[in-house]
Amino acid sequence: MSKRTFRVREGEPLLDIVSLGRGGPSESGGRLTPAQVEQIRRTVGRTPEVVVKVLPRASNDLKAVGKHLDYIGRNGELKLESGDGESLSGQMGKALLDDWDLDIDDVRRQTSLAATNGRKVPKLVHKLTFSMPPGTPPEKVSGAVRNFAREEFWGQHRYAFALHTDEAHPHVHLVLKAVSEQGVRLNIKKATLRHWRSEFARSLRQLGVEANATERAVRVKT
């Protein structure tokens, strides 16, 4: 196998981190921001990565939403926490359906479906999970989701969540009403998920938990 020789010009550093991180002429001098440098440090140091998932659509009618709410509350065994900070006990699926006026949303979406010749029915709710690797304090994961949801959704979208610790990795199930109080429908895109991951990780760090939100492509290269 032939050997390659790399030559470094006099006065040139062996590894130019600034040039490797250059994003284009639009950035100021091509230099990394402090936030980007910190992001790289966490990624290279293998800081635990947060996971935010949108569960498959499956059935999303009123009955299915009620069942899912009861499921994340383990049919009354676990407490649900609402966006208003209330701690809800018992089987709360039907009560939340009424409180969120999902029956009205269901009528509207069925009417919309009939008018669009059977296109995909819009969701009543988004079913999300937020999780961290084993060993992360469960109460910190729950607290981070609480803070994240308050900043992202309070006053706009109704939501409720519950912490699950029945698996090695602590995780929180969050049910989010798809239509806001102002009548605006939330459509989750890739950019939305990237933002949510970043904010969830930031909320964890504010609670003293090392957390990172590196994009998959960057993690693979690293």
C-alpha cells in the first residue's frame, strides 16, 4: 500500500476548524458562532442525544384519540398533566375530548374531507414522544418537556402529557391538539422536528442534564 504525504505550508495550522465549518459567503467571515462551536463540542464528546418522534397516524378519530389519552395515562394509573398545569387522574380521555372541543374539529374535518373528494383526513391531534437514554433522571425528562411545551404551545395548542418509566429509557408521551385556539392547523415538517429537538435539548441542559440535538447526517459523519 502506497503512503501519502501531506504537506502543510509554513504558518498554516494542521487542522483548520474555521475553514471546515464554513457555511458560505453569507456568514460573517465564515467563522463558527459560539453556539456552533458548543454544538460541535457536544457532538464530538458524544453527549447523549435527545429523541423526538411523531407517532404514526394510525386511526385518528375521536374514539382513537380518547383511547390513546387513556393509554398514556395507563388507564388511570398514571397522572396526566395538562397545558394549564393541572394534574389529571383517572381515565381522562373522554373528558379531554370534551374540554378540547375535538368533536367540533371532527365535524369540520369530515366536511373538509367531503369537499376534497376523499383526500387524506387531517389529524385531530399529534401524538409525540420525547425520550432520553437510560440513566437520565426521569423527573428531569418530564420537567424539560413541561418547560418546552409551555414555551412552544401554551396559549395556542391544547396538550396533555405523561411520563413513562416502564422502559430503560425514560420518555414522555404528549398529545397535542392539531388546531390551535386561533383556528390555525399545525403541520409538522422536518424543520419543525429539528427545532423541537433543539429546544428539548436546551430545556434539559437548563435543568442540568447534558443533552444534544445533532442532525442524523452529522452524527454519522462524526
